[in-house]
Amino acid sequence: MGPIRAIVVDPDVPGRFAIEEVEAPQPGPSEALVQVEAFSLNRGDAIIRVKERRRPGWDLAGTVIKQAANGTGPKVGSRVMGIVNAGAWAEQVAVPTNRLAELPASVTFAQAATLPTAGLTALRALEKGGSLLHKRVLITGSTGGVGLFAHQLARRSGAFVVGTARDARNEAVVREAGADEVIVGDDLEPARAYGPYDLIIDSLGGKALKSAFSLLAPGATCVTLGWSASPEVTIDIRNFMVAGGVTLYKLVMFAEFDRRAASEDLAWLAQLVAEQQLRTPIEVEASWHDIGEIVQRLRQRQFTGKAVLYLA
């Protein structure tokens, strides 16, 4: 099999991303080979601060062109979405079958490409709170892909949901996703009026996470996803002592797959999209040739939700 094209991080080119020829993937026994039609960007895989060359990308959607050798997973011709540790931004990708799911006919490749990382992260984070019926949930970073999926799923679970928006212009976006109340700005203190919270999902880190500790109800859980604001947090241990029985959980998506495969959850999310019970927040659609520009826009927070790039 000849070479394929893929996006490569290259520190020596403008924008740091280049489309180059690379060796075609060689699937393992439990991997299917997928012809990629679209992929989405996540801050974790798009905002890269490395000096060496590498192959980025986690989320993809496309068509199976070679079934896994062990006979598992979707058959040739199946429309699928999936997630890999790296290298999804390419014409062809070998994907473990336990990280693949077939798509309902009404779900587009673009919609599907938004689901793996953001959708699964939102779902698994909400699960840490147990049954959310009549519970209070606070979600920071509400205007990103994870946040917008988390709001929809939390509302669907019967929770009272409070979200955040750094800019007042995005308050309506958060409310549309399912927030009952929205805190505008960087200060979480106003969220105290709607708490205490049974579950807090934080992707900002820094001062937001520090504030979140004081907003937890006894026995509550705080799930930390990342640190888009700051990786450094000063914890006042008295906040834990006052609430009592609270849990701080660091969710790492790829580690979660070691505990439970992704395929069933992906299929469930896709079915929700097909039934119009879950909206995929696509804000930018472009060719993969525009990768440098789109990453720069993502870095500068020029759009909410997800960006999807097509291979063309």
C-alpha cells in the first residue's frame, strides 16, 4: 500500500502544521482501517506546544475500508466514528474496534466527528455524579465542545444546571444548551447563589477550580478535565473539611477506556443525535488545508463549540 497524506506538526513551517505524505497505517488484529472523511479539533490535541515533529488528532469519522483481522467491529463499507491516541488527522487511520461505532443513516460525518472526545468526556464526567435527577450541577468552560454537550446531557438527566460564559455575548449559547442559570465573567462567586452543587465539572483550572471547592455540597464530586485558564491551583483544605465526604476526580479520557470501552457510549451518543435529542455544536466547517488558520482561531477563542475539517 502506498503512502497517504496526513497533517504533521512541523515547527519549521508557518502555522506549525503541514500536510505531508506518510506511511500508510498497518492495522493490528483488533483494528479497522478507516478512510477519513472529517475530523474535529479539540484544544488538547490542536494547541500543541512541542518542538518535535508529530502526528496530531484524536477524533475522526469516515468509512471502514478494511475490517479488523479478528472479525470484530464494523464491516467494510460501514460509516463510523472513532477516537485514537494520535494521528486522526489523516486520509486513513487504524482504529481499535472498541473505540469505533457505526453511524445511523441520518447522522453526518461532520456531526459524528464532534462526538468522540467532547461527547464522551461530557458523558463520563456527568456519570461521576451518579443520578442527577433534581441535583445541582455547575459546569465551567460551558461554551466549548465538552461544556455544550455536558449541558445538554445534564438537562436531559433532570439536573438543575448552572453554566459559565466569559463573555456576555455567549450567555444565550449556554442557555440554549440547557443551562438554567449562567454566570458571566471569570469570577465563580455569583454561582454560590444557586448552590451548593452535587457535581461540578471544571475545565478551566486555576482560580475557577479553587472557587469550585467552596461550592460543593457534602458528599459531592468535582471532576477536573483540564486547565485552559491555568494549571496551578491553591487548595484551601478547609473547604473540604466544611463540606465533608467530597471527591476530586481527575478525568483522563484515554485512561477511562481502560475501564470501559468507548464503542457503546459512542453508539448511544450517535443515536441521540439521530433522534434530535442531542445537538452537535458545529461552529466552524472548513477544508483540512486550512488547519493552521483554524487552530489559530481556536487558540484565540474566536468561536464557541466545535470546528470540523473535511479532507478535500
